Amino acid sequence: MLKRRKPKVSLEDAMSLAKSYLSRQDLKGWRFEVAEAQRHPTDAANWSVIVDRFSPEGGLVDGPQILIVNGETGDVRTFEEFY
């Protein structure tokens, strides 16, 4: 049996790092809200942070944004950058 690596970054820290990352982005009227975070399904040392996206008109856009928080360093990347 393989032992899962536990992230050094806590769940609360991962959510805070994701919020900080989003606050530094130029969203051009869009609003992003962190919905939840969970251990990354294929790499347990990282966190997957699910972010709801709202259009400039205020409507919730179907399909969330996913941010990957490195469990060792706290670096935040988008799902697209990670893969």
C-alpha cells in the first residue's frame, strides 16, 4: 500500500492563498469566489481549490475555475497551467 503524502499547507491556508491569488488578477468586472478546497485527486500533496465564476452582469457561469495550490510551497496555478 502506498502512503499518501500530506501537504504542509493546511486546508485553510490553501483557501487563503487562492483568495490572495484571485485578488491580484485583473478580472475585468468578473467576480470569483472560493467555493471549496480538497486534496488533489491524483497528487495528494497538493490542494484543488474550486472557484465559482460570476459574469460582470452578476450571473453564475456554468463550470468552475480550478486552482491548484502546491502543498509544499504554497504556489498557486490554474488547472490549465498545472497540466
